[in-house]
Amino acid sequence: MNRQDILNKGFQRFAERDYERAIVLFRKVLEIDEQFEAAYSALSEALNRMGKIDEAIPVVKKWLDINPNDPLAHTTLSRLYVQKGMIAEAEREMAISMRLASK
């Protein structure tokens, strides 16, 4: 099974709200290809849905290490910061996202 097949299985589990199994699959994708941005996006959202914000934030930061110019990654980090009550950080990330999206 290739990374896309595993990612698709993870999406299927996610759609079924089986976030724990989705997380396992998304992490497996990242073991195969640690540069696969879609897996970071999916993993961070699955962790968020389980209320594991403190685990989701480093996932998004790793995603940003790979692609610091991805507006979606900055928006995702902003949303997580809002949930943690880190408003200044959230506003900073949203401003970066908006700047990148307007290019």
C-alpha cells in the first residue's frame, strides 16, 4: 500500500469519526514520507477533533518547517492557538496566512 492509499484509509476513518484509527494511519503515512504535507494537515485536524490540541500544535509546526509559505498551515495553527486562548499568537499566524494567500 502506498502513502496515498494509507492517507485515503485515514480519511475514511476520519469521516467515520474514528479519529484514533485515523491518527494511526496518518502517522503511518508520515513514517513513509515525512514531507507529505497532506498527512500533517489531516493528522493535526484528527488530533484537534479528539481535543488533543497540545499534540496538534507541534504537528502543524513540523508542517510549517516543511513549507513555511503554506497559508493553510498558518490558518490551522491560528485556529489551534485560539482554542488555547493564545490570541496574540493566533492573530500573528492569521496575518501571515492572509499575507501569503494574497500573493
